[in-house]
Amino acid sequence: MSGDDAALLGIRHHGPGSARAVRAALEQLKPDVVLVEGPPEADAVVELAADEQMRPPVALLAHAVDDTSKAAFWPVAEFSPEWVAIRHALERSVPVRFIDLPAAHTFALAAAEEHERESGGDAGGEAAGAEGEGAEGEGGQEHEDGTADVRVDPIGVLAETAGYDDAERWWEDAVEHRVADEGGDALAPFTALADAMGALRERYGDGGHRNDPLREAHMRLRIREAKREFERVAVVCGAWHVPALARRTTVTADRQMLKGLPRTKVEITWVPWTHRRLGMQSGYGAGIASPGWYHHLFTAPDRPVARWMTKVAGLLREEDHPVSSAHVIESVRLAETLAVMRGRPLAGLTEATDAVRSVMCDGSDVPLALVRDRLVVGDDLGEVPDSAPAVPLQRDLARTQRALRLKPEALERDLDLDLRKETDAARSRLLHRLRLLGIDWGEQTRGRNSTGTFRETWRLRWEPELAVRVAEAGVWGTTVASAATAKAQDRAVEAPTLAEVTALAERCLLAELPDALPAVMRVLADRAALDADVGHLAQALPALVRSVRYGDVRGTDSVALREVAEGLAVRVRVGLPPACLGLDADGAREMRRHLDAAHQATGLLEDQPIKDQWAAMLTGLANREGGGDSSPGVSGLLRGRAARLLLDDNRLDTDEAARLMGLAFSPGTAPAEAAAWIEGFLAGGGMLLVHDERLLGLVDAWLTGVPPEAFNDVLPLLRRTFSEFESGVRRTVGELVRRGDAPAPAVGAGAAPSGFAAVPDAARADAVLPVLRLLLGLDTGADPGRDPGGATGGDIGGGPGGDIGDDLDDDPGPPHLRGRSQQAHRPEQSETHVPEGERR
Amino acid sequence: MTTTGTVNGSNEALRPHAEDAFAEELKALAAADDRPRPTRWNLSPWAVATYLLGGALPDGTVITPKYVGPRRIIEVAVTTLATDRALLLLGVPGTAKTWVSEHLAAAVSGDSTLLVQGTAGTPEEAIRYGWNYAQLLAHGPSRDALVPSPVMRAMSEGRIARVEELTRIPADVQDSFITILSEKTLPIPELGEETQAVRGFNVIATANDRDRGVNDLSSALRRRFNTVVLPLPATVEEEVDIVSRRVDQIGRSLELPEVPAGADEIRRVVTVFRELRDGVTGDGRTKVKSPSGTLSTAEAISVVTNGLALAAHFGDGVLRPGDVASGILGAVVRDPAADKVVWQEYLETVVRERDGWKDFYRACRETTAGR
């Protein structure tokens, strides 16, 4: 570090104290050239840092040309010493050069290393990223695997030597909180740190950072090169490297080391970065826990703690926490006294946080989490100028478009995709992924002529602003797939409602993003566990069950999905009965929809215990007390619905159904309540009344017994119920009623409704069978399980929304056949039928 | 003074005060303590923290830890007292609030007896002052006729006053503290005088933050306190340890027949309580809803004790899942509608799947169905 040598400014990446010191040192040194640790490829784009539109946090992004998923980031924030040095130099028109090992080599080395320990299971791609950060300051932490033990965390060692158990705190006390003494030598801190690092390097060598000798050799060569050209040279690099860069070595030795390094072709650009991604929480290698706090320390002109507390108070007030100026004063006092007690030179983040918790947040961690998220980490989003080179995502997209022969055209056009074809499936995936990323190039429309699940129709239109969206989406990743994965994971965390997360899971399947699925599922399971509203859960269930089935069709591993779906079904089942209590008419109607949806979804799950328990729950519901004036009960609509669903599933025989109906129509029940019961019971098909005269008789008897004053009240309900019936059914029911008490029910099997003979004509019935077979596809060998409605044989006339099963019910064929099967019930039926005639 | 007798006779006391029980440690600390002490403090803040958290002194005296938990909490508490803000210790039952408060007072003022026990019937006199009516009638209002409260004495002597269960005190009585804490003075309008607090005075209050039916602090009062929440035991091991130790003690004092304390059942109870309380399973993989009950360590202790009594008197003498199931149900399901769903969900999604919990699941299902 002598005058004729280059000035080596050892720093800690992302340290505001380091940044300040670097600025002071550069002002004192007035160098002719500034050398910064970073990939030399970035020399070409460094000028952009001076651009007006450039706003940190940003990152240098280097990626392999042939494979954009191989990428490394060098993030810098406003308080990063590197950024300070770059800006300082550019403002004074001093050239800036990056001197680290070229990314071309780092990538190639990482690839080779990855190849080497393929079996070891180390994530090679990430290793390249972490290497790129220059892990000197905080390395060691992120490589928890095999290599971790040999790596040295220099700051940790120094902190331990100084008697600190926390490396971060030692660094804060020793470096970040140092108040630069006015007029002193701005280089003094660097000399001290260099000495300390020198001692460390003597003891630990390269500390297990494998590529360090190579990188340092390259840096030395670049420094020598600069020294030949310029007089005063300043080098900003990780403090760890300083001793190695100061060492005297021969040019030939350094050249020798770098000889024959593998290389790949790389491109480099600036991308916007966020404070959140600088933070450790996001799992990125940059590894600072509190970028927002550092930013504050760097930008606050004076009294950092007092200013910080004021910021915190402002945030809490925005969120409606009553925080007064007195609180701020007390927090500052507490933080400063705590610092004295802990023997620290200045109150740090720990003291500030303790004080905020105790004074402003009433000891609670809940508002504190907000402070941590919004201020300590922070929401800052960087910007890069438009002139920055294209992000790799754009390239990846262009390449995929070419490969799939899918040109971006401004003209709107429709695209039919047959997902059974390889290319079309890939196209569909691409479009789904882009939609997840907010790049709405294609919009899915309803197919013209096909309802098959293997067809998709898209309307494509490439708008110019989509290019901007692509650039924005570049933050999420370097390929369409990885960006969509990251975005999906993020959206899952941010999604406000449970149903949105389930929809997202479905989209992840459509877009084939298996890596995003575990994260989405996790969020889904957590949300489901905490959501107390059964409605939300029931809404989420159908999409999820669809996803499970869809995943099966696509051969995706959907075990996790199925587990979540089953868990959700259990929660709905447990939560439903209490949720049905004490609802008003609108609430009950809403709940009926949930009940239907959840019932259908549960039916599609292939888990018998779950189905059995679901049926048990329905039975309980059907037998519940109706609502009274004093106690909240279950609305008739829901009880009737539960009875109907059970009946449709053959879990309730008609006798029991008749008993329940009789109960619902007992004289004590309010007419409106009974009408609601009918609505629930008969919704989605009235064939039941045609086939079972006993039920019809009960309805009829009740209806005629409704007192005139109440009749006007129940009329709308009844009208709604019966208007939903098919016209044929309505007519039949009407005819049956008009026929009135005509057929005196005889004892035995002789009783037959009008239009039916006493004994079925087997020959005529058999004549229908071939047609029926044809309709059901029983002989053709087609897969009857393809359609969910058709597959569940018990779903006779049941499912809302009229699937194939419904249509068949109204076919004149099956009723006739069913009339046969119902013969079995006839004997008992005739007994209860008697009173009907009397009442009339 | 009525309290002096017990202080002197501490050797025979059933439960000696902290300052007597740990007199040796306090003396050693005071001798070794060379840091600046706030006025009328017996020890420096650093030494007070060491007294509570434990450590070794240069002269070899070992200070036993009085509080096992995060260091941060004690540091904030001590610092609060040094900044003349009042300290509010919050926590669910069984988190050592009173214990910490007593030791803090003992270490700072050497006196933990200036205590106001908060109850629904605590009168204003207990916080301000009362009158000796015989004196009052005989000689008229004067300082002699005045009976100072512990708080008033602490103010005039510059010591720490303690208030237990602050939130149980009726709201209007609570508000007497506002003047004391903000103006640091206690007016005596009857005499036209006031008692001003001298340096060293401060208040440590404890309150239960999840108890129902308490008088919540007014924001005016709350603003005068720095709040420290004492956490529940950090790990299962710690909590299991606390529960088994207490169950053992209680069992002996209630003279329950010896029952081989089922370590497995205790662990199970603690696990259930922790999971429901934290809203996440022990492995951190599944979230669960939290019921409205507190589910404190103290309740876990009572559930196990109950179970032991059941097993001893009506069972086969071994603590079985069935013995604790109904106790757990009672502790968890406080609100019959909402909590029952929470509990059933927990049973179906967590307990049912767990290895070795079959018996417990069955026992719980039976108990739950019976309700």
C-alpha cells in the first residue's frame, strides 16, 4: 500500500461503513484509474452505471450464451463500496475496470467442478452464483455441504478473536459504526484491516476458497497492467484478497496459473435487483440480513438511531398503531442505554429492534415483523436504463419461439393446439408459462368444435409493450421456465385467498412447472390449515381435485397434490356441520353451493375412508334439528340437500328419505322451512318425484295442507324449485298429481303408476337394451371412466350442471328399467300411501 | 414497619425473600462490580443482568442463573429500569414473571418486599395511601395519620415497587399509576402536600396477557411502560422437564399414590400443547389452527396431574392416553363451536397420521365424540 504501489482498499461487500471509507479514501487518493473486483466482461457495460435511469439496487448479470440458465449475479446496492467506487470514478471521468477472473472461466470451471462431483450432489449452478458474489466477507455460510468445513469465514475468526460471538455484530462495532475522524488519514482503516487479514491468510492460506489463487493471480495481472498505464491506481476488492494482491509474485508465475483455463462464451448486462433479494431471507448468496438498515446507515446524514426510530414510528402509524413522539424518544433512549450496557460503541440494529419491540410494539412480535419486512429488509426495487443489453430471458424466449415456430405477430390470430402432439404441447406450455409471468401474448379461448381435454385454443397477439413485460420479468429468472417457476412461487406466497392458490396450482400443472409445485403446495396446505372459513376451503377443493386428476392424466407425480387435496377434504368435512348452523336464507343458499361442490369433489377422490366419513357427516347433517326461534339450527335447504346427496349415492334408502321428508313436513315446522327443505332435496332434478309416488304424495299432502296465509310466502320458493325441472318431468309430475287419488294402492306388487303396467313387459324392455348399450358404450370398449359424471354410476340425476348422467335420466329408456328395480320397494310403499287418499 | 420482622427472621421463613436467599451472591457481585451505578442502585445494570442470568465473577464466585431464557429479555428489562421507565412483564401463566420481578427488585434495591398484589378488589389505598383513622380522628389530618402504600414508600426511599397482576386491578384504580409514573409525584390533597419520587424509584408490574376477563390497560397507562414479553419455554425438552418436575412436586404435596410418571404421556401432552399454541407441528411442516385457550405450561401441568390422579384412583396405576385425553380436551376446547373444529382438525390431520399415537388418537376420538 505504499505510494508507488496500487492502493488496495479492502472492503466488505455491502458494508455501508466500507462504502464511506472507500469514498473518503478515493477523495484523498484521486486515482487515475479505479479497479473493482468483478468480472472483466462488465467493462463494456460499466458506463451505464452513470446513466440517469440507473438506480440501485441493481446487479451485474453474466450468463452463458448457449445456456441462459447458467448465470451469476453481482448485486450492488447504493451502500455497496463497489457501487460507490464506480460512481465516484465515472463522475470524475476516471476509467473503471473489473479485475476478477472472467466469468467465461468461472462458468467453465464451475461446470467442470459440477461434472467432477456429479455424485456428490452439490448444486453446481448455484455455486457459480455464490462464487460470483465474491464470498470473502460472508462466505462459508452458504456452503453447508462437504466443502463447508474447510472454508474459513474470516470475519467470524476475527470476531471470535475479539471476544464476540456474533460476527455481524463485531463487524458493525469495529467497522460500520466507526465515525471517521475528520482530517485523519482516510487510508488508515484499510491498513488496519489489511494487517488483520494478512495475519489470517498466513494462518489459513486460501481458507478453502478453491478458485481464490486463480482469481488473485488474475487480479494481480490486471493491476500490473493498469500500473503500466496509469500513475495512481486504486483497487477496491474484498478485504480477504488484499494480502494476496500485495504479495510480490512474478508475472510468469501468474500467467502460468491461468494458462489453459476452460472458457465459455458469456454475455453480461445490468438487471434490476431488490433489497429483498439482497437479504439472506431470500436465500440468495449476497447474504446481508438487513439491507434496509444498511441503506439507512449509509444515507442518514447524522443521528442514525433517532432517524431510524422516526421512520419506524411513521411506518407503524401508517399501519394504525398508535405511536407518539414520546414513544420515539423513549425508544431512542432505551436503545442507547442498551448499547451502553452491552458495551457497544453505538446502538446497532439489535438494540434498535429490542427498543422498538419493548416501547412501540408493547412487547409483541407481530408489528415488529412488519418493521423487519418493510424497513430492515425493505422494498427498494432498482431500475436499469433501457439501453442495457437484453436480459437472458428475452433470448431464451426468442429461441423457444423459433424452435416452436411460433412467431410473435401483432396481428391477432387463433391457434388450435392438439396436446397429444409434442410441439403443440410445448407451445401450450410456453403460453401458459408466459401468462404466469404476466406476459399475455396468448389468451385461452373456448375451443370451437371440441370439448376434449387434449385440445386448447389460443388467441395470439403480440403487443409491443409485451417486450417491456419480458424485460421486467427478467428479474425472476434467466429462462422462461425458471422465471415462471420463481414467479409462481412468489405469487403463491402473495396470493390473498386460498382459491387463488389452488388456481395457481392448476396453472402450474398446465404450464408444467414441477419445481414450483412443492412451494405452491406448501403455501396451499398452510393456508388451508389456517383458513377458518369453510366456504373458502370448499371453493378451493374442486380445483384441487381437478388438478389431482389432471396430474394423473399427464403422468405428473401428484402424490403431494393428492395429500393436500385429501387434507383439505378432511378439513371441509370437520368444519362444515358447525358452519351450517344458524344461517339465514342467503347464507344457506351459498353454503348449499359449497356443499354440492365439496360433495362432487370428494366423490372424485379415490380414498374410500374419506368418502365414508363424508357420507357420515352428510347423514348427521340430514338428521340435524331445524332452526327454531331460540336455538340456531341447520336450514332446511341444507338438510334436504344432504338427504338428496346421500340418496343419489345410494347411501340412503327411500324409506329413510321418506322418513326425513316426513319429519321436515311435520306440522310443527314452519312452511318456509319445509319449502326450503324441498328446494334442497329436489334441486337438480325432479325425476325422483316421478319414480317414487310416496315422496310425491308427501310433498302433495304437505302442499295442500299449507295454510292460505303462509302459502304466499312459500310460493316463490316452490316456484324456484319446480321451475328448475325439465319440462317433461314437470308435466309428468303434474299429470300424476291431477290423476289424484285414482289408483287405490293394492297390497302386494300390483300397484303401478299410470303409464306402467302392473307387471313390466320384459320383452319390450329387452328391446331397448341394444340401444342403451350403444349409448353407454358398453360394447364398444370405449373407456367409460373418461367422463367423471358418467363414471360414477350412483350419480343418477344428481350432479348439478347436468352432465351426461343427467341426460340419460330424462331418456325414456332408463326410467322404465328403473321402474323394475323399484319393484322391490313397492310393498311398503303401498302401506304409507293410504293416508294420502284420506287427506284429500 | 410491619415487614421488618420477617426480613430479620428470614432464616426460619418458609420461603425467604430473594435478597435473603441470595445474599451471598449479591454481596460478591457488589464487591466485584466496578461499573457505574445509577443513583440508589445497589448494583450496576450489568451486574444486575449477571445476577439474573448467572456467570462467574473474577474472584471465583459462581452466580447461579435465576432465569433461563433469552439474554436479550433480561438486558432490556434492566435497561428499562435504568432509563426510569416503568417495566411491564407480560406472559402467560408459568413463564416466571413474578420470579423475574422479585429478583430484579432484590438486585436493584436490595428489597423485593414493596409489593402490591393486584386483585379485583385492590383499592386505591393500596397504590396511593390510606389513613390511620384513630389518629385521623384524634389529631386531624397530618403526615402521622397517613398510612403510606408500598408504592409511596418506594417513591420516597428511591426503591423499586412491584405490582403483581396489574391487569386484575380495576381500571379506575389502575389509573392512579398514571400520575405516579408520568409526574413521578403523589399528591396528597388532604394535606395540600405531595410526595415526590426520588431517584432510584421505579415500578415493575406483571400481567397475564392471554387471560380472559381482565381489565386491559388504558393506552395512557400502557404508554408509561416498556413491555417485555416473557416467552414460553423454547424447546420441547425444556418444557417436558419443567412439567415433569412440577408434576412430581405437586403429586407429592397432594399425596397422590405413586404412579410411574409416564414420561411418554407427559411428552405427548407437552407436544400437543406446543403445537396448538404455536400453530405449527413440531417438525415445522404442517400448520394447524390455534384454539382460543392459553395452553400454557401451567395448564399442561394440571392436565398431567389430573391424569395421574385418575390413573391412581380409578385406573390401573399407569398413566394412559385415556387419562390425559379428557384433560387435554377441556384445556383446548374453551369455545365449544370454534375450538371443537380446531381440535378435530388437529386430531384428523396431525394426530391420526403420527406413528405410535394410535392409542392416543383413539382415546381422544372417544372423548371428543362423547361431548
